[in-house]
Amino acid sequence: MSKLFKPSRPEKEHQVTDENIYKNRRTFLKSLGFIGATAALTPQASAFNFFGDDDETSKSTFHTQDLSFAPATQYKTSETQTPYKKVITYNNFYEFGTSKDEPAKSSQAFKVDPWSLTIEGLVEKPIKLSYDDLLKRFPLEERIYRLRCVEAWSMVIPWIGFELGQLLQQAKPLSSAKYVAFETLYDPKQMPGQKSRFIGGGLDYPYVEGLTIEEATHPLTLLSVGLYGKTLMPQNGAPIRLVVPWKYGFKNIKSIVRIKLTDQQPPNTWNLLAPHEYGFYANVNPNVDHPRWSQATERRIVGGGLLSTQRIDTRMFNGYDEVASLYKGLDLRKNF
Ligand code: MTE
């Protein structure tokens, strides 16, 4: 909260943020008693803490481990990768606070081991994975993906993980399974945002998400346990989070404890909060604007300094054209 009202290096911010966002922000901040439902996940909110503390890495007390993995071959990009420091200090993880720098600060004591992830519902063989299983049951591989947030910023991140489809295959889905539902840990003692709406923005916790079974078993869909060669930091969704690179970032649910196969479309947190603004599909789409801002371009975060962002065109499905066939015959304006 206090950070939200502390002007941090305003001249520099003025130079790099869009003029209208900068101006809107003054009015926007005045109207806030706290980050309320409609103020959340907006470019204005994200622009505010853009110049977060770059020293944050030196302050992290959480211990990561190095991972063994196959380097990216098929799934990579030559685009500039977002520096590690930025990936771990500019986050959306409302369970630990709504400003971009808060998750890195307030999640360092988060306990990820022991952990339990269950795969249940319409499956022949329910599965329960321990912390060690997450890192050892499947061969790990690197995937360098673009991440496009609904707030119109993006990063390029070298994730490490395994295909969700491999895990689902082991659970043997029944033919009646049409959707996959995901749930984040609910533990208000560890996640202050789940206890207080002033910290957690008033979302309905636990955070939940969902995919169709075709999306969940698509080879691009990754369960990530690490990035930049190391296990995930808590602020990035340790010990395991979803990465669906052709969808807006909010589909990439963090710190997952439950995966349930169902025959009904599962609820998703941002859609529950504001159904006209955030859909179930949430495919990156430059032709369908958010009701309050354009999705035609994005701010690519490529560094930490003044020249740390580039404004680029947003691509359909975030450039992952191979998923287009999943949506044949579906009106993506209605099913946004
Ligand atoms: N998962 C949970 N449980 N809680 C959250 O607040 N935020 C989402 C997604 N997953 C969120 C979450 C949003 S809006 C985005 S853009 C991505 O996480 C951000 O991931 P990153 O912080 O690792 O870049």
C-alpha cells in the first residue's frame, strides 16, 4: 500500500511510459482507497511500479536449486530475453500483494517443500505428486517463450518444465473429460493477500484457472518448475506453475496444488471478478481490445535501465500460429 503512493523517480517514468497512462495515473491514484476490482490488471496499475527496486535480487533469501534439463531446441526464439532480475522483480502474484515489486518482497519465506499436487476428477488413475516428483518424474526441458500480459507488457523467458500433456496421459483421462481445472494453494498464513483485500486486491481466493482438454494437451502447454536454469522463485509461482504462451498471462496460474479433469467449463478468477473484461479463453489477440485499452501493441520488457522497454506490435496467439486450429469455427470476439 504505502509503496503505491510513494512517487518513485517520476521524471524517468514520465520519459518512458505512454503520455496518457502517465496523466491518467494521477486521477487514477486519487480515486483509489486501495487497489479495487476494476483498478486491477490495468496498464495504469502496471506502469506505476515499473521502476521497481533493481536491488531486490540481492535481498532475496529464498534458496533455488540448479536444474538438469535439455536445452531448448524446437521451442525457442531469437528475441532478446528479459533479464533474470526483471523476471523475478516485476510480477503479478496478488496473493503476495498487488504492486509489481511486492511479490518479490513478501514471498521469500514461502514454503515449497513439502508440496503436494493432485491430479483428480475424470481420470482412471488419480495421481499425487510430492515436491521431489515435480522435479524428477519427467525429463525437464527448456522452452524459451514469449509471455504477454493482458496489461499490454511482455517478456521473453527461458522456462524449464515438462508438458502438461505428459502428466495428464499418466492419469488416463476418461472420454467424458472435456476441461482441466487448476487451483493455487490456499494458505492465508503464508499468503497475506488471501487474508486481506487491501493486500490481495479483493480477488476470490484460491486463484483458479481452466483450459479445454485440447488446450491442456497441446504440446506448447508447459508445467514449469524453473526458469533461467534454476527452480522457480516464490514470486514466479514456485514450486510449479502453468505456462500457456498463446494466452494472456493471467491464465498462467502459479503455485498449483490441484488439477481436476471435468466435463464442465471451470471458473477462472479474473473472469469471476470482471466477466466483461477477462474471458475464459484469453487468447492473445491484437484485434480484440480490452474494454478499457488497446491490445494492438505491447511494451516488451528487455532490460532494467531507461531503454528497458520497446513498443512492439502484438501478434495473434502471441505468434504461436500452430494453435489456430484449436479455435476453428469459434468466434474469438465473443469467446475472448
Ligand atoms: N497466479 C496466481 N495464483 N495469482 C496471481 O495473481 N497472476 C497472473 C499469473 N498467475 C497470478 C497468477 C498474471 S495476471 C500474470 S501476468 C502472470 O501470473 C505473471 O507471471 P510472472 O509474475 O511470473 O511474470
